[in-house]
Amino acid sequence: MRFDFADLRLFLHVAEAGSITAGAERAGLALASASERIRGMEATGGAPLLERRHRGVVPTAAGQALARHAREILAACERMRGELAAHGEGLRGVVRMMANTSAVSEHLPAPLGAFLAANPRIDVELEEASSADIYEAVAAGRVDFGVASDQVDHGDLVLAPFRRDALALVAPHGHPLAARRAVAFAETLDHPQVGLGSGGALQDYLAGRARRLGRALPARVKVRGFDAVFRLVEQGVGVAVAPEAAAARAGRTMALGVAPLSDAWAARGLVIATRRGGPPSPHAAALIAALTPSG
């Protein structure tokens, strides 16, 4: 049985995306080429690897076994590349990581940019996701590590502090909540809101918190990025719930009031999550060291 690394990476992309089309796009392959490779893997393995469904594909039992071994093989290859890179400058390394909305928009750009500038032969694949999905991906070995909220169940993963990430209400000057010293999340649901577009990890998290209260987020408009959110709030379109760091930054230059949420779950922190035994490659370990407060 012979699968090359391209086959293994393609299959993982397809399995994680739940779609041959999306998996092919992630792998940088034409759909026809990707489909042919998968048929070849199934013929070589002697068993179907994917179950075709109306809305995509899911791995069969054989496909799940292949995905597990593929992750182990590719992680071992990455470790080898990292160790060899210590003896020469010819090899590139790739670190796969996930982070939630707040980390991606506020806390990662500066340290990640500095790391990439100092390590030109290391590439980073960064995907935004909810904290729950991040922990699941780390535990399954789909990514090297994740940056997520400490308010979500992390199972048996190892956590290291990253940044404080409390949530706050943002309101235009003159709004009834703008001058408050603290606001309960439930109170924010009585006012129209400006939110992030669907699929944003923070937006999904807040929607889940609203459902626990038997409510829905009263979103008037959803936009892409906190800068657009704050501009619309300043114009009186509605209020918003955002990471305190982003809200404070906007409040210094815009006509906005910022009040911390008083809910216990809103006083959260961001952590770096890895599997027990440490990150799967020296490259990932180096990036984690650069991101940690003492790194």
C-alpha cells in the first residue's frame, strides 16, 4: 500500500472540511485531480474511505483509521523537518494552529508577526474557530495547538496562560448603558446590537449565552471586523459586546462608552492548549514560546 504525503494531506483536508470540493481547494488541487487521488487511495486500500452524503462526505471506519494514521505520519514528518532544520537552512516548517476571534483580531497579530519576521523559514496556518472547536481539534491532532477561552471545557489538554480577555459592552455616547461602570449581559439583550458576521467564533459564543437565558441576540446588522462594529456603534446603530482590549482601543479615539460585563463567564482569559507530551514539532514549540508572556 503506497500513499504519498500529498495523498495524506488531501485526505485530511477533505475529512476535516466534510467536502471533496473544499478539501481540494485547501490542498491547492483541482476537483477532478482530488477526486482521482481519493479513488486511487480507495482502490489501493481496498475499502471505501468516504461516505458520500447529500451535503458532503464523512469518513468511513477505514477513513477514520487513515485520518488517524495520516495525522501521526505528518506530525512525525514535521518533527523530523524541525530537527533537520536545526542543522541547516534549506527546509521550511509549517505550524497549524487555531484561535478564537479575540485572539485573532487583538492579541496574536503583534507577537505572531514578530515571530514570522524572525523565522522566515517557518509558515503558520491560522484558522479562526470557537473555543470548543479549538479544543476538539487540538485533542484530535488536527492542529499543533490552539488559543482559546479558559471558560470552556478543555478535557485532558494542557493549558498555559496567554492573555486576559474579558468582554465589555460598547455603546455610543448618550446611550443609557454608556456611562455604567458594569453591565450584565442580559441587559444588553434589551437593546439593538451590532455584531460580527455569521461564523465568527465570538458571535457564536454570545449567541449561545443568549440562548441560555431564553433569548436571541437582537442584531440589527452584522459586519466583518471589530473596526466596522465600532464605527456603526458610534453612529448609534446599536450596542456591541466585544473583547475589552479592542473596546478600550476604540474608546480612546471614538465617541464610545465602554463598560465591562459583570457576568462571571465574561471575565475570561485566553490560554494556549496543547496535547499532553507537548507540541508535535520544534517549530510549534518555538512559536508557543514566542507567544507566552515569558516567551
